[in-house]
Amino acid sequence: MKQKNKIKSILIANRGEIAIRIAKTAKIMGITAVGIRTLKEPNALYLSAVDKVVDFPDIDNGGIPEFLDIESLVLLAKRNHIDAIHPGYGYLSENAQFATRCTEEGIVFIGPSPRIIQNMGDKVIAKEIAAKNNVPMLGGSNGSVDTLEEALDVAEKIGFPLIIKASAGGGGRGMRVVYKKSEMKQMYFSASSEAQNAFNNPSVFIERFLENPKHIEFQIVGDSHGNVIHLGERECSVQRKHQKLLEEAPSPALSEELREKMATAAVSLAKGAGYISLGTVEFLLDKQGNFFFMEMNTRVQVEHPVTEMITGLDLIELQIRIANGEKLPITQSDVKLNGWAIECRINAEDVQSGFSPCTGIIKGLRTPEGEGIRVDKGVIAGSEITPYFDSMVAKLIVHAKDRPTVIENTLKALNDFHIKGIKTTIPFCKAVLHNEVFKGGSFDTSFIEKDMDSLVFHEKDEALFAALLAISNYRKENEPIKEEKQVLDMWSLRNRINNM
């Protein structure tokens, strides 16, 4: 284990906006940020944000995706004498084997220890730790359920509906909701099979299913000196197929009393687990204000910027300092939640085609600017969106004094956010922010299915813009060329009409 102040260089084992985000903080801290160039995107934007670029080894690794290739990443760090590896989120960020290999080679893994990653990644062990530390739990099986007969016995005890979950799972994979006994056989085997394929582990467990809860998560941070604090909650109930699409902090559903109860439970769990690093404790919240432990994520979250905006803290910096063996620079009483923040995930997806991924070249990009506005992006005009990576291309984060103001300001920022050449989730985000149920704060995880009449926001005079643009393009293509004509796009057309 490296000693204090020994991290002078960090290999960022990730790409896109999170690689840029990590490099930004590393530079501020005087640490050399090293990025990895791959053949799939040799000119990616994140490579221009780091201090040094290394090429991914040109070897036959059996087709393993670059940022999942443990041995090649460790080799890169060793060859280039790099002190630490930051995994970002996704990929190997919650892989205990990767953390172990880093430790074995004398490289600092910026995250929890392999033991903690293993324990909290195994949902059965994590729930045992939560129960021992008096964190409220949904009723269910005691440990994994290894046969259909065991599954039926558990169902008999807790009743229906229930949910079968992969022990090593996440992201909704290996998960099945069962409403009646006749469905048990099919759902049990399909969940176990999906768990095997997704996580190389067929183990599943069962718990009572909560209909349409809210999804609330607490950011915690712990150091190696025994200090654990929380940084408030995030509201993550706007999601589709268990994938979060828009987050905010704080949650409109929590009173100060309930916030204190949930935060105490999150810190208790982290202390019980011996947690060291940045982590997130996720809860389900029912309509009566009862909350139940769901899982713990042992990495930085995609949605961490909303916490940074309301606390004024740099979570990546905290993560690096803790990995460096330093003591937390703040106590619980130092943490002040200021105002409200919303994050919109800007994904390259066609919302009207079931959020299907949209590939292509970004022909134009204009992002909003102003007080309280932050854009974390991994693309520029000319970037190619390929099928090799996650569809998220940027995050829009807006901070304001209160929730009504931040909703209004986020809508204004979305109106100034233009991406030409690909379809994105911007129209979806606008539809969410215009929705009266969302604005009232009483939404839950069924919001998209139950409360949204349309998944896209239709702009004023949208049909008129489309018709005029079609006429313009028709004339351009069919009239004889007499002089050089200015190319008219949707942005220019809208500005012209708005100025009339």
C-alpha cells in the first residue's frame, strides 16, 4: 500500500466524460493524469484532457473489451511506472479481482479494498451486514436460494408479489417480479440463467416486492482513520427498466426527520462494513415513509455531480485523498446542503423508438452556459458515436436556490443545448421537467409508465419549423444554382422565426 502523498500519477481506466472529470481533479491536485488510447476511438476527446496518453497494448487478449482487460490495464500501469488506477464507474470499478491485482502489483486502487467490494457486491452478504447493523430490510430469504423447492418455500412464507434477484447482480439484470405461484418455476429459472450469463454466477435470492417505491440513495464517504460521514441523498426515481435517466438532490420526498433516519442507517451500514472510500447506499421508500435497504455501490456514481453542486465538495478529490491514506478533511457538521440540483443524462438514443441507441457523427454541438450550469461531456462536434460504448454522451447539471427555480433553469439550459447529427434524450428530459406530477414531487419509479402522456416534449411551432425546413431543403436541391447559398439548419431557422 502506498503511503501518504505517494500518488503522483493516476492511470484512468475509463473513457468519455468520467475520464475527463477525473483528469480535471487530478490536474488541480498536481497529479499526472494518464489516459488510455484505444483503436476504437483513437481521437477521443478525453485524450486531450489528460497529461499523458498511453496506447492500449496491441495483443491478442481473446476479444476482451479494453477497459475490462484486467491484466493489460495492470501491465500498462506497471510499464509506465504509474502509482494509482482510477476505474471511474462501470467497467471494472466494482471488480474485486481488479482491485486485488492492483494491490498485488503495488498499485493503489482508488476505491474500497477487494474484501469490501466482494462483500458489498454480493447482495446476500451485503444484506446480512445491513441486517446486523439494524438497517431496515424487506422480508425475504435467508441467503441464496439454490433450488426451486427452496424458492417455493420462501414464497409460502412471505407471500406475493415477490422479487427474485441475482446475488451478484445490478442494473436490473437477473431480476424477476413474481405475482403468483404458477409463475415461480419460469421466473426462478430465467432469473438464475440471466444471472449466470451476466455475472457468471447463477445464485439468486428472494425478497418481498414493493410496488412503485421511490428510489433514494445516500452518498457516504469513509477514511482509513475510522471516520464515516454522509453527504445527503439523491432522488433517482425517474428511471426506465431500472436505468436512471434524471436525478436530483436533495429529494422532495424527505422531511428533515426522515432524512436523518435514512442517513443514520446509511452511515451505520458503512461503519459495519468497515467501509473506506466513496460509496452509495441505495434505499426503497414506500408511500408511508418506510425505507428499506436495497444495495450499496462501491464506486463513484454517474449522478455524483448533483451532490457536488449542493455540498460544494469535489468527490473525486475526496476519493483520491482517501486512497492516499489521508484523513477526511471535513466532519459531519461541516457538510451543508445548499439549494437544489438536477442532472439530465444526455444519451444518444431515439426515445420514440424505445430509447434505442443512436449512432453517427455529431455534426454540431452547442452547450448552455451561465451561473449554476455545468456540462460534463465526452464529445465535441465531429465525434463519432459508435456501438462499442455506453450511449451517454453528456450530463447537464443545473444548480439553483430551490426546486421550482432549478426546474425552470434546467428547462432553459436544455433549450440552449443543441446536438446535431444524432437523436438524444433531450426531448425526454424536457417532457419530464414539464410534467405536473414531477413538478409536484410525488412521483415514484413507475413515473414514466404511469404519469407521462408523452415521452418527448413537443416544441412550440415544431410542425411549422419542420414544414419550412422541408421547403428550404427542396428548393436547395431542385433550383438551378445561381450563387452560393447559405446552408440553413434547424437552429438558424428557429432563430430567424423567433426574431420575426
